[in-house]
Amino acid sequence: MMLAFAAALYVIEFVNVLGFQNRFIGWGGIKPLELSGLDGILFAPLLHLNWEHLGANTLPLVVLGFLAMSGGIAQFVAVLSVIWLASGIGTWLTGGPGTTHIGASGLIFGLFAYLLVRGFFNRSFLQILLAAALFFYYGYMLWGVLPTQGGISWQGHLFGAVGGVLAAWLVTRSDKPKRPALPGTV
């Protein structure tokens, strides 16, 4: 599924660059606090500035997405939806005026945060070990939620991470077994 999603991103970039001279960015990017920028909440993660931008996002998106699928496809779609919306809405509400935000990095930060905290919410030793390994390998990414570099949507990163934590909490709540009613009670 993640490879198909990544392939779709490359097809979109190919069509955007060759067929539309990169105009998709203006049409589908998040434009903070502009009504015309609301559709970017849905489309911005599918758009990239150039091939290098897309290339930099591909491997972490595929790896983290694959790891997040361990709970099944339905759960993954729910998790990705929460991250996608949180990243987009947060960016639309807090991004700088006159800017356009694009790219899948909000999803990457969201999946990373989801995988980091999921094991703590559901008390899974194996998921905590995975979180430790991910933190060791990708921990440097956490600096990306701070406004340290121009031209980078730290808002997308930050709210993607917030969405990942929220998704982990929601999934854990829905996974907990319901206590059976006591005999004789309804």
C-alpha cells in the first residue's frame, strides 16, 4: 500500500511538472487563513516543490507508513486520516500569511510521532522497543517541529506530530477491550 501511495506521488509530480508547469502547487497548496487555501488541507501532502523534495520524503514516508500498518489497513487509514487533517488544519490556522505549504513531511512527522508514542499508550513492550530504535535512527527529525529554517513548513511538521500523538491515543482507546457487564445488569 505504501509503495502504491509513493508511486502515486511520483505520477502526480510527473503530471504537475510536465503537464502543468508546477501550477498544482498554487492550486492545491495550503494557503493559511485564506478560504481559497482550505482545499490544500486535502491536496498539499500530494504535492512537492520538485523531484528533490519528493525524493527526500519518499523513503521515510514508505518506511514509517509500513511500520504503522502493523495494526492493519483499516487502523492505518484512520491513523493517516487523523494525521493528514491535523497537519493541514494546524498549518492553515498558524502558517504565515501569503505563504503556500506543500509536501508529505507533515505525514512523515505524524507517522513518526505515532510510532514513538503508540507503545506507551497501549503498554506494548515491542512497540516501545520499536519507538526506541526509531528515535535512535530518526530522532534528529524532532528539530523539524521548530522554526529553525526558512522555506520549511515547521507548522506542518508540528501539527503532523500532534496528529500522530492524537491518532495513537484514539487508536489505543478504541483497541481497549470493553469490560463485560456484570451478570444481571444491562
